[in-house]
Amino acid sequence: MDRKDIYAEELSALIQYNTVSPCCELDMDRIDAFHIKLREMFPNIFKLGDVKEFDGSYLIRIAGKDSAMLPCMLMSHHDVVEALGNWKYPPFSGTIADGRVWGRGAIDNKAMFWAIMRTVDDYIAQGNRTDADLYIVTTCNEENQGGGSVAIAEYLKNNGIRFRFILDEGSMIVRDLMPCMTGLFAMIGVTEKSICDLKFIARGAGGHASVPPKNNPLARLAAFINEVETNDIYSSYITDTESEMLRRMAPYMTGKMKDLCQNISGFQDELIKELDINNASFAAMTRTTIAFTMANGSNASNVIPTEAYVIANMRCAKHISIDESLDTIAGIARKHDVDMEVLNRGIDNAVTDYHSPEFKLIENAVNKVFPGVITVPVLLNGGTDSRNFSCVCSNIMRFTAIVATPEQERTEHGIDEFIEIDSLPLLYDFIKEVLMSI
Ligand SMILES: [Zn+2]
């Protein structure tokens, strides 16, 4: 049996465990069943490692040759989001077909989780040890507020354990990101946006819908949402991270974008306009974004609400402070007599230096396993568990070494998630390269 087929079988087996991390309480029986499987599949890690469990999340330390060296950490999560809708293959079947492994978690994040565990288990089974101590962190609630990573980061901080670098899930290797570009780019996340959850509440006297007053709470919320949606309420700015990303991509572009990316400081505004046209994800990196996601009014169709609310997810740009982003939206809410409550205030994430030896280490591993791929630093619009680890590490990199198409990326958290079987040996080899440099 080819090694890629063995790997596919293993990943398929992990996908078959439903580890959905719901918005309410976690089903610990499911997580426990999954953990029993892990001990069977990766016996050497559990035999040799110092394993600490934090309510279903793991912190595992495997001693290296030199305890004086700063340790390194490989991170992932083993929970998944719900699998709604009609799937080609049942989402927890782990079906292997068409050269792919199908199912919830195939990309996010069981493949990376599997690769870390399989590579480390094989590595230590062969008698190898890293120079520095190696820590593996894998959480069971990343998709739901990340309580496991908070607890683990706190434990590490309280025990004075710092890290040379942390590698967590993140952006992938993607092709031809804009019509004017050709090439394969390894997008190595050096920071991520700060995510805030906000509740906007409008209040009123309520009453019967038969004699409706103007400006009831729902109407004011609608006016507020409309103002936010139809205006550019936040400034856009290309920070050093996006500049470096575009500068490194410029040689693989043609036309106007190439010219602009070669002289970013002179053409900030023009370039942002082009990004808006060519790549929504790049454009989102340059500004604070707001998405209204949940809403509630009264409980009956003929009752005017005394209180109505909408919930929004805000992702803060790096060139302004979180407070500035919050103040701007609160000011607009006030104009419509709407109050704002901050349900969850994001962490101000540091930016990893893309000139550092640690960034270079990840780049070298990419270059060895994926020759010809261009490495670029990137700001993540999404969030990862590693945001909680800034207190113990200043070189956090968020990168999943999988070559993915934009369509495939969209299946993450969507329908018909899959990974190409051919991706698995490469993911393994990438983690092995990283291990050999620790
Ligand atoms: Zn994930």
C-alpha cells in the first residue's frame, strides 16, 4: 500500500469521529471516544510525552536533547464545525473517493492535526529527538471561543514557559490569486485581525402592531445597519505586512497591479481600489470589517418589540486601535438611538517579524517540500487559537501546508469539505522538515 493511501485511511478514521464543537456545551463522551482512538493511533507520543489535559484539549511535551534551548510548539485543533446541508458523501463517513478524503474537518483542521501527530509519532518511534523541547497543543473547542487554548496559554504563562516559535493552522498554498497573477503562493500568517462580537440594542415603548408608532426599535436598527452597509465607515490602509505580501507577489503579476505593487507607498489609494475589484480577501485585510450575523425582535408578529437587537462580528484592521474601531461604530449606533454592548473584545495580536530566523525556518521547509512555491507573509482575516499565545511567544506563524483551490477553501465550514490524498504526504514531509530544524 502506498503511504498516501495509508495516510488517507488514518485521516478518514479521524473524520469518522464526530467532534463537533457546538455553541452550547461540548459532548465530552464524543471527545473521550476520539481521545481513545488517538492513544491507539499515536502510541509513541502518549508513551514518551508528558501529557496534560485541559477539559479535552491537550498540551503534550516531548523532551528534546537540550533543555536549555527555547522550546517550539506545533498547534492544531481536533474539533470541527457543524455539517449542515446536503453533502455528496455523509460528512462523518470519511469517504475515500475520487482521489480525495471527504468529510467535515478534512481541511479544518483534522488534516494538520493528523499530520502533526503522525509525523511526530513516527519521528520519535525511529529514535529521533528534536534538539529543543517540542510541545504539541491540540484543542477541542477552537471553533467555539477557544477555551482550551486560553487555559493552556495561561498555564504556560504562569509556569514561565516561553517559545521560540509556534506553528498553528492558517492560510494555505494557493494559486493565481488574482486575474493578473500566475504562480503558487504559500501564505504564511504572521498575525491575525482582532475579532470583537458586538450587540446593538434598540429600546422602545412597544405596543400593538395595529397602531404602529414610527421609529420602533427594529426600524432604528434597520436604519443603523443600512448606514453601516452603505458607507465606507472605516479607513483603508496597506500596512507593512500587506506591503511585503504584495511586493513579493509583484514579479508574478502583469499590468497595472504589477506597477502599483512595485511602488506601494506612492499609490496606496489606487492600489486599495484595485484590491477591491480583484480580491475581496486582500481588500478586507486593509480595513476593519463588520458583518451583521444575528437578530431578534418581539416574539409575535403583532407585537412591537420593547427591545430588539442585532449581533455583529467585527474584525479590526491593524492601522487603527481596537478602541478606535469600536468608537466609530458606537458613534453611528448612537445617532440611531441604539446602544452598543461589547460581548467579546478581541486580543491585539502582535505581528511576527518576517525577517526573523523563525519565519525563515518555515520558509525553508516550504521551499524543500514545495519547490517553486513563493512564500509571502500575510495577515489572517480569520481567527486561530494561537492568538491566545502572544503572552508566551513573539514568533507565531499560522500556516497549513496544503495546496488548495479557492473552491476547496470555501468548503471549509461549508458543504463537501475534502482534501486531495496527494496532499497528505506533502503535509507530512513539511512537518518533518520543521521538526528537523527544532
Ligand atoms: Zn480551524
